Amino acid sequence: MNKYPSYLNLLDSGELDKRIEVLYEKLSSCTLCPNECKVNRLEGEKGICKVTNKPMVSSYGPHFGEERPLVGKNGSGAIFFTYCNLSCVYCQNWEISHLGEGDIIDEEDLAKIMLILQVWGCHNINLVTPTHQVPFIVKAIKIAAEKGLILPIVYNCGGYESIETLKLLDGIIDIYMPDIKYMDDSVALKLSKVKNYSKVVKAAVKEMHRQVGDLIIENGIAKRGLIIRHLVLPGDLSQTEEVIKFIKEEISPHTYFNLMDQYRPCGDAWKYPPLDRKITKEEWERALKLAYKYGLTRLDDRRARFWN
């Protein structure tokens, strides 16, 4: 009989140990993400993400600003990982992703954090920017599961994911929550410093949906499935209509969708107008109308906080 969350089944079968071994092997010539830096992180070499062979965590705790099915009554158990595999010039968590705010810990400490969040009553373990630290995370999940962790795992990422790595996460991650940032690769290269973003994110989100399907909510709490985020940028740099059309036509019209209006200029955004300003009310209303036009009515009901 299968257990829930699904990683408990992999723990019992021994498959989790096999996945961990493969993931750590990938660090010797790192291809965890599509940047494929191929540095030996096990020997302390650094690639784009600047993280070597140990977890780096900025902060953790109950988070009440996430999507409603994640927050529930007691909050989402957010763990903010230091650095990122993207280099977005406007990152809303600039101090963490670019400046490296955080501490190096070990996998046992990371497992303890997960168990603490469970004791505090959080409804899930929300891995914020996990892509470049996946091996450490999976090992920590194993350690925590052996000590009683039973919360769903949320993979909260920027969408620039390796299909090979995602397949190694199949049966470990319960809720995928990617951000689809753009559909124009030239914009992605300029603003996030990565190549082929649209091709990569499309394939990644399709794989995520294949693994977990549409979001399942029980008693108001997300249990399993896909949540997609899209941050509306000034001047439609985010190509919102193309993103929404992709979700409707190639993922599912029943996708749980968080259309986000909270962009504010951060980091180096002032160097890249129109990113030097917030979005206008008209830009937000256009984005919202597009979501309804394409039939994405399963929108997170905490949207439009910006205007209330």
C-alpha cells in the first residue's frame, strides 16, 4: 500500500538512496541545471550558482505570503536557499540570490529545519530556489523522513530546470511551483542571463505536470500537483499573453495559476527601463483579462493585493 507523501514510498523501497547517489555524482561535473557549468562542486569549484558541496540557507519559517492553499492556517514552511541558477537583474530577493545572504550548513541541519517546520504546524516544506541544491535537499528529506517527516514537499523554482534532474525528483516532490518568467529568449538572456529559457521552461513545466498533474486541494490545503506563477513585468517584458496561452494549450486549462502583480524595482532594475518602475493599473488589468480570456479561471484568490 502506497504511503503519502510519495517520498515515503521511495524511502521504504531504497530508491531514495539510489537517487541521492546519482544526484551527488552529478556534482562532480555539475549538470544539475541547464547552465551545465561542469565544475567539480565536490572539490569546491564554483559555477554560476556559487554553491559548492554543502547546503546554503538564508532563512526559514512559516510563510503567510504564499498561495492560499499552501498557507492554510499555520503557514507554508519556507526554506530560503542562498544563491540561484538564474541571475535576474530585478530579483525580488536580491540579497539572497545575488549577494549570498545566508549560511553554509550540512544536510543533517537541513533535515532538522524541515522537522522544526513540521513541529511548528506548517502545512508543507516549501523549498524556495532549490534548483542548484537538489542533492543536499533530497538527502535531507531522507534523513528527516526517517525521523518522522510527513509533510508534502513544494519545489518553488524559477523554471530553468534540467529534465534529467526533474526525473530524479519524480516521486519525491509533491507540489511543483515554477515561475514562468518570459517567452522571449532574447529578453531572458538580457534580464536573467540564461540561454534558451522559453524552450527549457516549457519542457520543464510539461515534465512537472506529467509527474504530479493538476493541483489537488483537500480541506483548503494543497496536497499534490502543479502551481504556476507568473510575475507581470512593466512594458509586458514578461510576454504574459504567450505564457497564458502556453498554459491553456499545452499544460491544462485547470492549472492553478498565480498571476502576480507585486513587481517592484530591485537590484539592478534601474539600469533596465521600464523595469525601473512598478506596473500600472492598466497593465495589471490587461494581464487579468488575458487570464480570463484564455479560460484560466483557477486563479489564486490572493491576486490583486497590489491594488487593494
